[in-house]
Amino acid sequence: MKKKIRIWDLPIRAFHWLLVLCIIGSLISVNIGGNAIEWHAYFGYCILTLLIFRIVWGFVGSTHARFSSFFPTRSRILGYLGGQPSRYLGHNPLGAFSVFALLLALSIQAVTGLFGDDEIAFQGPLAKFVSSSTVDFLSEIHDANQIVIYILIALHIAAIIYYRKYRNIDLITPMVVGDKEVNDSEKGKYFPADLNQASKDGALQRSLALLLLSLIAVIVGYFITG
Ligand code: HEM
Ligand code: HEM
């Protein structure tokens, strides 16, 4: 018998795939150059909104969305490296590092972008509030940090392929449909607490997420147009 357990609620899945689309959009537009830099900024604002939403959802979201459920503490890392690799239904401790690293690197990129200047026709909306040397410094960080982001994304995708090919674990389907399937025979591999705690993903949680996302979008909009 197989049991389906909801791991990734709809808000997390929507966050993930919208983030991927916006990053692709922001990279295409910045490489087109010229007026497309405006689009680069719009994608950047969407990424910033998504990231703030994800951080708040990490505190108020469903079980497996919460940072406390996958924060890589010493004992979790040692347990994982000590041979309990299949025991996590959500992010495992090493995956958690990559999640936090991605969120941090993307946040640095989105925030520094707000102060950026392409030295042609575009200035980030907050550049006028700081000195030109600060704008130059933050633009350099924006430029250099892209490498960190590319490396993290490459590692992220390589890890997913590794799990699929060498460990026979499909991580992608749950990030699309939300559920993981656990065979009765495999149940012993997981933490009992995990098996009994599916992520809540009903109309109430989804409405709360939508409300939160809208509120964050309005606040971000206020700061970039104000
Ligand atoms: C996470 C979101 C973002 C990513 C991944 C990203 C990525 C990039 C990349 C790869 C470049 C090219 C750097 C170069 O080769 O010179 C760039 C340049 C630029 N970006 Fe972003 N960006 C993001 C957010 C933003 C935001 C929110 C703004 C402004 C509203 C912005 C404004 C600029 C500007 C003005 C440049 C050209 C000058 C510079 O290098 O600072 N970016 N961005
Ligand atoms: C722009 C590229 C990408 C970025 C920035 C990115 C970012 C992220 C982030 C931040 C998470 C953590 C989700 C959360 O808890 O909030 C995550 C998880 C995940 N991503 Fe991506 N992602 C990217 C591309 C992809 C692609 C192309 C795939 C599929 C081939 C993918 C599949 C997954 C999966 C399966 C997880 C869950 C991993 C697990 O079970 O621990 N991602 N990603």
C-alpha cells in the first residue's frame, strides 16, 4: 500500500516555479540590454516580492515550509551524514543549506539591484537616496554576486539529477504536485513524526498565502514607486 503525504503546499510550489520563471526573465532581459533593462527591474521586483513572501512563509506556513522543520542543526547534519539519508520527507539537512544559500544570494541580488546603475539610462529606484560611491559599490556586488547565483543554481540542479540517477529518489514530482508517495515497506525509514505531519494545504492556508503575497507586493510597490 502506498500512502500519499502532502509535503509542498501550493504556495511553496507556486513560489518555486514563479521564482524560476522570473529569474529566467530577468537574465534574458538583462542580456538583451537597452530598454529591456526596465523589464530586468520588473522581474527583479517580482523576485524580491517572492523572496519576502518565502521568508514570512518560513515562519507562518505549513509544516514542511517552516524553516524550523528543516533548519540544518548540528544534530540533524551529523545524523544525516551518519547514514540516515532517507529519513526526511521535506528538505534534508544538506538540501536545507542550498535552500538558505539560494534565498540569501537572491535576496542580496534583488536588494543591491534596487540601488544599481547601468551607467547608460537606468537607475534602480533607491539609487537616488545614497551617494554615488555607494551606488558603484552595490552595483559591483550586483555584478559579482551573479556568479554565486549561477554556481548555486548549477549545484541545485546537479543535486536533483544525482538523487534521481544514483539514489532513485524523485524530488521533482513532489515540487510539481505537492505529494510524496511512501510505501508501507518504506515507512520505517522515515521519522514517525514526519509521517504523521502532512503539510496543511487547504483553502484557508492558500487564501492566507495569497493575502500575504498581495500585501507584500503592495508594500514593495510603494517603496519602488515612492
Ligand atoms: C534576483 C534578482 C536579480 C538578478 C538575478 C539580477 C541579475 C543581474 C545580472 C546578471 C546583471 C548583469 C551584470 C553585468 O554583467 O554587468 C544585472 C545588472 C543589472 N541589474 Fe540586476 N538582477 C536582479 C535584480 C535587479 C533589480 C531588482 C534591479 C533594479 C530595480 C536590477 C538592476 C540592475 C541594473 C541597473 C543592472 C546593470 C548595472 C549593474 O551591473 O548593476 N537588478 N542584474
Ligand atoms: C532558477 C533556478 C532555480 C532556483 C533559483 C531554485 C530555487 C529553489 C529553492 C529556493 C528551493 C527551496 C524551496 C522552498 O522550500 O522554498 C528549491 C527547491 C527545489 N527545487 Fe529549485 N530552483 C531552481 C530551479 C529548479 C529546477 C530547474 C528544478 C527541476 C528540475 C528544481 C527543482 C527543485 C526541487 C525538486 C526542489 C525541492 C528539493 C527538495 O526536495 O529538498 N529547481 N529550489
